[in-house]
Amino acid sequence: MRRRIIAFTLLLGALLLGACQRPAPDVQEQQFIAFGTLVDVTLHGVDDTQAQQAFTMLERDLNQWHRDWHAWQPGLLTELNHALATNGEADVPATLRPLIEGTQRLSMQSGGLFNPAIGGLLALWGFQNDELPQQPPAASAIATWLKNPPRMTDLHLTGNRLATRHRGVQLDFGACAKGYAAQRAIERLHELGIANAIVAVAGDIHVAGTHGDRPWRVGIRHPREAGILGAVELQDGESISTSGDYQRYFTYQGKRFHHILDPRTGYPATGAISVTVIARDGLSADAAATALFVADAQDWPRVARAMGVDQVMRVDNDGVVTMTPALAKRVRIEGTPTVRIQALP
Ligand code: AMP
Ligand code: MG
């Protein structure tokens, strides 16, 4: 039962069970809001003073990163986007550089399915807003955007200088910032000498060490029901990320329009309702979960291979769960969904 509680707590926040559960004395847990969501930090084997120091540091750091990487609230990224749109070039602040370099590589590997240059399209849809849109944009506006879609390959980084000839490039790191932040948070904990921790930024989680004498365990949220679809143990240094059509969406004329857009069509990706990836780094796990959500049912194994990930779970529109062999051997599925195994090419 305790396992299940931890899984739920990590994915759904304190809301469910925190109050009635007495935590183990060697475990310290804190939740706070950052990246517009609930962040859950759990530490193992540290004393109260060190834990409080760590929680304070992480709450400050994650909120700073959120401000610096934000795609629409004024900050370093909106300044960079403004400079690219008006001058076609900009100096890159140090905090954005790893995101730009890492996502250029991952975007290319994904064949542009993961494309953080599509901020303009996301804005057109109204997703670059704290409030969700009420209706889709005009088809003609999407068609216009599709005539000359910006890509990460339109950006050229030389030293600290970023340049583009495509004035439509608008960076939005919404698809990878949380996974990257979870990993960076663990790196910050290492700097404090903390070796056993788990940081969950909603569905993007990174772990260090163990939960005492057992590995850290997390649940994978069920995309349509309250509760989890499966549970998995994570090893030191692993990241897990889930993308879903349930995270940000609006309904218009009975149809769901969610926030993961297919850059080939300009519309929300169809085919999957949830994709989970485990990888060694948070940026790759998060970017790949988004890319494989966009990829076609027949093509995602090839894209996974190209992005260097081999642990994938994809839930299609009918609720069928497909897993790669590497993930299947470690996930414990809950309930009785139809499960298929898909080897990578
Ligand atoms: P995630 O939940 O990690 O899949 O990220 C979803 C977020 O990524 C959206 O809210 C957008 O900010 C952004 N996004 C949507 N579609 C794409 C795409 N095809 N490539 C890159 N970023 C995207
Ligand atoms: Mg993602």
C-alpha cells in the first residue's frame, strides 16, 4: 500500500494522502509550486536542517529557471525571442544555452516532430497563455503558418551569438523544460552532498540513489482514469517523462484540442493519448516523450531509435498500451489493458 501511496503522491501531488500518512523518519518530503505545477521533492537519509536548506534552495532555483525559460511571461527567453524576431540575432544568456544546444540536437534527431521553434504556432493556438483557449484558430491562419514553418535548423549558434534568417522562430521550451529542471534540481542536491533524492516536476521526474534499501518507485498516470497505469522502479540517475493529451486541453464542439501540436499539420497530434519515456537525462526523456507523442503509430519506434531512447510506453486512442522490450521488463502494469510489445528497429 505504501508503494502505491508514493506513486500517487509523486504524480498527483500532496492532495491525496499526505495528511493521513506519517512519513518514514528517514524520508523528508516537500512540495511547492514551480513551473506552474506541483513540484515534489523527497530526500532520503538527510537531517532536518540539511533538508530544509535543500528545499529552500530548490524552490528558489526552480522558480528562477521557470522565469528565465518562460515562453510568454517577460524574461530572458521572451527578450531573446523578441530580438530574433526584430533583428534576426541575439546574445544567448548562459541559462538558455544548454537548452538551445540540447534541443537543436534532439529536434534534428526527431526529424522536427519535437520542434521548440514553434512558439508562434503555440501562440496562434492561444496555448501561450495561463488561461486555456476557447476555440481553435482559423484554418487559414494555420495554413499560412504552414507555408514557412520555423525549425531549429534555422538557428545558428556561434559562440554566444544566436542568429536566424527565419524571423518566425520563437523558442518555447515547454516540451522539455520540466524534465531538464528535474535533472538540474538533482544536480543541485548533489552539490549539497545529498545522494538519495527524487524530484518530480509534475510528470517529469529524476532520481538520485535509492530510497534506503530499495529503489525509488514511481507511478505512470493513467491517461483516462484516476490512478496509475503502471509502476516502475528507477535507478540512480534516471529520468522518466510522460506527455499526455489530458495535461492542457480545451473542448470545442465536442472535440478535444490539446497542447501537443504536430508541426507537420499545425494541429494537435492525433494517435496517442499518452507517451512515457525513461532515459538517462531529463532533457532527452522529456523531449522524446513529446516527439513520440507526435510521431505516427508506425513510425515512433524509428524516431525513438534516432533520439537514442529505448524505453518507451505509448498509449493509443483505444487505450492499447505498447511498450518497448526494455521498458516492458521493468514496468508493473495495473489493471488489464491490452498490452503489446514493440521492438525498436
Ligand atoms: P510535454 O507535456 O512535455 O509534451 O510538453 C507540451 C508542451 O510542449 C506544450 O505545452 C508546448 O509548450 C510545447 N509543444 C507542443 N507541441 C510541441 C512540439 N511538437 N515540439 C516541441 N514543443 C511542443
Ligand atoms: Mg516533453
